[in-house]
Amino acid sequence: MIQVTHLKKTYSNGLEVLRDVNATIQKGEVISIIGPSGTGKSTFLRCLNLLERPSGGSIVVDGQDLMSSKTNVPHLRQKMGMVFQNFNLFNHMSIMDNLCIGPVKLLGKSRKEAEQRAIELLEMVGLAEKAKAMPSQLSGGQKQRIAIARCLSMEPEIILFDEPTSALDPTMVSEVLGVIRSLAQQGMTMVIVTHEMRFARDVSTRIFYMDQGIVYEEGTPEEIFEHPQKERTRVFINRIRDYCYSIHSPKYDLYQLQAGMMQFCQRYFLSQPVQFRVQLLTEEVLQLVPLDKGEVDLALRYSEKNETVSLELLMPVGIVSVLKDKSRQPDELSMSIVEGLCSAMTEVVEDYPEGPRVRVQFELAKI
Amino acid sequence: MKGITKPFVCLLLCMLAACGAKQEAEQLPVYRTLDDLNGRKVAALTGCFQEAIIEKEYPEVEVLRIDNAADVVQALATKRCEAVVLDDYIFLYHSQTVKGLDYLEKPLVTATMGFCFGKNKNVELRLKFNDFLAKIKADGTYDEIYDRWMYHANEAEMPDIPLPQDAEPIRIATCSTSPPLDFIRNGKLVGFDIELATRFAQYVGRPIEWSDMNFASVIPALISGKHDMIVAAVNITPARAEAIDFSDPYFECGSLIGIRAENSAKQAAETNVGGKGILQGVKDSFYLNVIEEDRYLMIWNGLKLTALISLLAALLGTLLGAIVCWMRMSRHASLRSVASLYISVMRGTPVLVLLMLMFYVVFAGTTIDAVTVSIITFGMNFAAYVSEMFRSSIESVDRGQAEAGVALGFTPVQTFFHIVMPQAFKQVLPVYKGELISLIKMTSIVGYIAVQDLTKVSDIIRSRTFDAFFPLLMVALLYFILAWIFASVLDFIGKKAR
């Protein structure tokens, strides 16, 4: 359906974003493009419908060369929907008008036909009751779902998603991903630039890992996430996300700590039970550690590849060992809860420039 | 409207009361000769020959230059100057109406007046006029005209002088603010000069196309070729004779130094402070300035003209502004710089200067009338301002909106009209409204090129009724109402569009 060969894009300031991109997209595929920031993922996507003009190479869509002056680009774009990071709903129109303007003005549908289809689409994205609302009255997640519906109103053959959840609050990400997931199930051809690794893994038929201006490695989700062949892919896939918090005294802000942890969990789509266990583990561990003996650094770590969560504490050596010296535990109950939550616990002393510190690690058991 | 009416009326009454208040008596100087006026303010008509004489011979006198004779007399009556220098017939005419004036016995100089023709142009017409003048002086017609306008100007009627309509008209520039030679009564040009010129037109068998303009503009208008002759009580001076050709003198006059009676050696002080009530005063003013001589017709026509010029200039300017805006935002550097240059030139030039340039230079050789020139000039000026408003409002629409439109399959042009423009329109409306209102007020200068708009009408009325206060206030109110109507229409369009 789309054949990209030797695609190049250099900006007028000399920045070379795409060096040599080659890719083929077949009908019915769901392709996720992942990779570090600034490697041209969005630029590549925007080249596909000529929002950015490539500096070289060719893009052939259904046998038509996109760069040829004979090609009717606006017409091709009608079959190629795009969902933006910032939604870009038409601010001066109601939701209904947003969904009808394309079909009426471009596809020549009657207003009535267009409205009928719009209502179907609104029902599909779960926002039928918002038909009369203005875009400014909607939340980010709702706006993005409307944007997807607007795309669908043009009956496209493929939809390009440009980081559809990056501008959203963590709480609203899942509603948008839910809609995209259901589109995938219906067999819609899609290309999705995303940072949501787990989503990419679940929904895609193929993954493009982009780095250094090229499609560095491509394969099925399993190939890319389980057995990446190349070094940079491996580093990217195995990178660990973390959330750190320093406790300076027993009067630390527990609510701030908890809120930060919850936000972290939501960003990486840890399930509700996992979130609950993280919260419980943190509370109980902090019961075991005396906080008046010096600074305690706390880190919540998440490995996207292994999907493992662990809690780490870095403490002054003066504190009596948490794990080994069980007899001195002031709270037997806390200890048993912690043991119940964790699959592994380690404790090591490490040397730092300012002196040795104890690192204690609790690995959360998988549910 | 309702909220502001009350304070407005209060203000009006206070001002009327202040006008009627008696001046405090004080030791007043007595003027006997021009020498007594050294170091004092003396008013004269802008560009009149007496002005030059005073400047040369009495350098210590401070000359106040005013554009029309009625205002010169008013300046004296309202104590903004100590004396005035005017042609004797004009001063005597005005002092019939404005009480409490006197003049110094010794006239300054005598002068003659002539009709003016372009230098070495229309020689034939000029010679014909000289023949005509000699003829009517011989057969007594001249004396008849003289008697009518010099001694009975207030009740004189213009005789009916039929002119052929099919011949090429003589284009005559005049200035209707110098009664009894040239003035407007019952909405028609009348006076000594006017009758003389009309009779002349009958003599040569051609109709007349009158242009009523400021005195300061008549000579430039003639030189630019817009007119064939000037009939506007122009004194014959050597300086003028270098630029234009004069006919034989058709009128002789002296000059007078006018003063207030209270400063007169004759002490024939007879002041005109009436004990009228305020309401009666307003009523009288209204009658005098609006009803008498059907002046409301003239006011109505002036109002229509102001509205017409404002409306068409706004339409033209909006269209032109859109084009300039498009050029300014173009990808081509050359179009962009042309647009920038246009905007900075238009914004950097006083619109009055631009108006005069357009009328006397750019369109000098054409037959385009002054109203059209005004519309074009104000349209051009308006375009420069609104184009920048358009640009900033278009730029204020998020780029993502246009991208979304294009991505949906609209062409860039469709995207602009369906997506960007409606959003920019909402942004630009409030500032556009302000600019439109300022355009309406700006058109008040079209009198300079002989368009009889609302402001010019008030000048004409003031020159006849010697009431500065009422006509000006009335015109201010009419401008306010006009601006309010325009703004309301725009608000209505804005609401409709939403």
C-alpha cells in the first residue's frame, strides 16, 4: 500500500532528520514506530502525507508517486487520515460540525448523511452525547477521541497517529488507546508513533525501531521486544524507568511521595493491583526504616522489557540492617507484609565518595 | 445611548450658561491706529494679501491665520484676538450680524479682485470675460448686481439665469465662505461673484460645474488643471499673478482693521448680551442653524456623503487590505517587501497630505470627482492599517488548525477559507471596529478637496449664522451617531457569522 524508498529530509537549517528511510506498509497492518526522541519518527510520519516535503527519495501510495507534480495530493490525503499530538480540532465548530465538514465539503455527502455517520462514529468512540459541544468544553482524552472520529468520517484507508497520547494526562491515556485498540481489531491499517511501549507491543503487527535517521531495526513485537538483534535497540528496549524521592526527615511529605508514585505507575500502565501493592510496599518499608538518622533516597524502578517493578532504598550505614537483623525489628507485622509482597530482597553496602551507604532492594512479586 | 444622554445634556447646559455669563468689566485699552496693536494678536485670512502687508510693515503684530472670514470675525468677537484685518465689504457684511464690533477709520490699502485662470491656459475664456465685464459695466447690469449683493445681501434673491445643459461645462472652483461675494443660502451657492460668473456662463453659452473648496485650496486646484477658473473673491497680487492669470479687476475693495467696540475710541459700546433663558437660547440656535433656509437638507446631504465615503472607503480598504495582507504573508520576498513598503508609507504619511496629493497631483489631469478621490485615498489608508490586523489575527490561529485541515484533504486555499479565516475573523472584529470608527471621523478632512461633507457643512453654516457652538456640537453628535450605527452593524454581522 505504501512503499517508501531512500527517504531523506533535511531542514533548511541543515539539520538532517531522515537519512535513508526504507519501509513498506501493507494493507491491514498496524505499525508502531518507536525510538528515542529526535530520531525523526514524527517527521517520517508527516512525510507520508506530505505535511513535510521530503528532500529526497520516493513515497509511492497505491501506485501513485507522492512527489510527482501530477499527483492530486489533497485527494490522496482524504484516504489517509491523521491524528495529531495536539488534537487540532477545529475550535470554531461544534463537534458535529468537526465531523461533518470533511464529508460534506470534500466527499460531497449530504448534510443529513454526514450527520448520520457522525453519530455512528461518536457512538463508537463513546462521545455521542457531546455532539453539540464545542471543542473547548472537552477534556484532552475526549478531544483526541473526537479527532479519531473526525479522521474516520472521511472513510480513510489508513490512519497515521502522531504521538496521540503524548499531550494527555496519564489518567486519560487509556481511553484513547482503547479506541485505537478497537480500530486495530477491526482491521484498520494504522501507523502509530508512540512512546507507550506496552501498547505498541500489544497492538502492533510490526514495530519499526527508528534511530539515527533510519529504520534501525524492524520486526514483529516479539522480535523487537524479546530478541532485539542490534545493540542500540537492545539498550532502548531494556532501559529502566525510575522515580526518585529523597527523604530528609521523619516529617517528609507522604502525600507528595504517593502522588508521584501513582503518576509514575499510570504513565507506564501498571495495573490497579500493581499500583496498590507499590503503595503498600512503600508504606510498610518506610515503617521499617528509622528516618531520623540521615537522608534516605527512595527509588521506584520499572523495567519496560521485563515488566518488573522494584523499590530501592539507599541509606546511611549507621542504620541497623533491615533484612538481616530480624530480632530488632520494631514491627513484625510490617516485615511479614513486605515479605509477602516481594519476590526477592537484597541488601548490599556500597562505597560512595562521601562514604559507604546501604542499598536495599525489594522486587515486587508478579501477580 | 440612554446612559450617556443625561451627562451630555448637563454639559451642554453648563457650556451655554458659561457663554451667556457677563464678562467682568475692566480697564480696556483704546486702539486708534495699527501702531496701537503692536505686540497684540491680529487675525487675518490665511493667504490673504493683508497678511503679507502686516507682517512686513508691522513686524511686532502677532498674526493669527484663520481659514474663513466668519471664523476671523468670531475670533474677534470671542476675544481670541484684539483686531482683525479683512476686506471692507466682508467686515461690514459680518458686522451687520455680529454686534459690538467697530473698525479703525484709516483703511489699510485698497485692493482689486479678479477671476483667475490657469497661467497661459484658457486665454480665450479670460478675454471673453474681460469683454463681458466691459459690456455689463456699460449697460448697467453690473451696478444692478452690485446693489443687490452689497446693500441687500440678507434679503437678496439670485435671479433665474438659465444655462444650456448640453455644452461643455466651465469647471469653476469657489469658496463659499466669503459672503456677500460667495456663500450658501437655502443650500444653493449665491452672491455677487456667483451671479457674475453665472451671467458670464450664459454669455458664453456653457453650463457651470461648481467645486466648493477651502480658500487655501482654490489656487492649487486651478494650477493642477482640475478647474478652468476661480471665482472666489481672490485679490490680485503680483505674487499670485506669477502663478496664475487674472481677469480685469471686477471688484474693488479696501481693507479694514476691525476691533471690538469696547476698544474703540468712539466708545459706541452697544453690546449684545441678551437675557434669554437657556432653553429659549437652544431653541433659537436650533432654528437658526437647522431650520432656517432649510439647512437641515444641507446637513442631511453632508451626513449622507460622510456615510457614503466612510462605507465605500471601508469596503475598498478591506478588500485592498486583504490583498496587501496576502502579499505580506506570501512566500515571495519581493511581494512581501512591496507590501511592507506600502504599509509603512501609508502609515507614515498624514492622511490629509495624502488626500491633497491624490487630488492635486495623482488625479489632477483626470475627470475623477473629489468624492471618488476621497474614497480611494481613505481606502488606501484604511487598507494599510487593516492588513496588519488581518495578518496578526491570521497568525494568531494555531498552525495545527491549518495542518489538520490539509491533512483532512482540503487544499491550502479551502483550508484558509473553511478553517483559518472564520477563526481569524472572530479575532479581528473588535480591532477592526475601532479602526472603522476612526475612519469615519478621519473623513472630516474631505472639505479640503471641495467635498461638502458633514464637517464642511458645519463650516458653511457657521459662516452664515456666526454661531460656533451649536453647529459644532450638532456635528459632533451626528458623527457619534454615525459611528454608533456602523459599529452596531458590524456587531450584528459578527453575531450572524457565529
